[in-house]
Amino acid sequence: MTVDQTHLSAIGDVAEALRARGMQVEQVLESGFITGSVPDDRRSALTAVDGVQSVDEQLDYQLPPPEEDIQ
């Protein structure tokens, strides 16, 4: 999550509101980010939280094994 500039001083309150909507909060970073996880069906509820600027999805990637040819 990215917290908007006007809510940085209340980032703890934003994190609590996210928890109330089902997010498992892992970190609250004073720089304006909250990390954690939430089931896909609850994700849209997070965008409605006052102070949330954006909900970003973690993208996973897998490097090929060392024995593979370089592409």
C-alpha cells in the first residue's frame, strides 16, 4: 500500500483500518508504505480506506536454474 501524503502522520491509523478489512499487515514504514497480504476477494475493500493512495500487487518472478542456457 502507498499512503497519501496527507495521511503520513496517521499511518498507524491507516494500518489499523487495513487490518479491520482483512489485511495481514507485516510492516508499517514511516516513509508512506504498508506491506502485507490480503486474500484476493478482499483487495478491493482496501482501496476504500481513507489515506490509501494505491494498492500494489506483488509480482513474483522465477530465475531459470543455473544449468539452463541463458536466453
